[in-house]
Amino acid sequence: MNGKFKFYSVMEITMNDILQDTTNLESAGNVLYNNIKDAISRKEHISINMNGVTSLPSILLNVSLGRIIDENGKESLKDFVIFRQITKQQALRLKDYMTRYK
């Protein structure tokens, strides 16, 4: 191997499962936050499957991604979080959220 390839561990979660297994959006945001926080602390990438997710409300994003940004910065999200099976609308929503988050 010539060192050009970088292999890393990826933790995979399904956002729709989190939403269905929790009682409200704030709880779902906390579950997502804890998963992301754990992955970052282990220097492990996290893949979030967005299949079946119909919306990304601000409360969910604030409790999860916003908290990660506050604690670790936007670069941590960019470096460690991967979204899979994401729609164009979801991607635009996340991009807008990241751009506007202070």
C-alpha cells in the first residue's frame, strides 16, 4: 500500500429510526447529539442515513448539530459526519442551517 488511501472506522445510524424510537424532536436531537459526540471523541466518522426522513425541524438541528458546533466547531461536523441517502431538499436545509448558525 502506498499511503494514498486513508481508511477509517465509520459508525452508521439511521435518522428515521431515531425519530421513531423517541417521544419528541428534542429527545431525537439528544440521541443524535450523543451519537455524533461519541463518534468525534473516538475520532470515528459517523454516517447518518436520511432515508425516510421528511423534515429537519430547527429544534432537532439545534439540539444536535448546533450543540456539536458550539462545543467542537463547524469543522468537526464537516470532518466526522457523513449524510447518506440524503435528498436535495435535505442537503439544502443542512447547508442553510450550517451557513446561518453562529
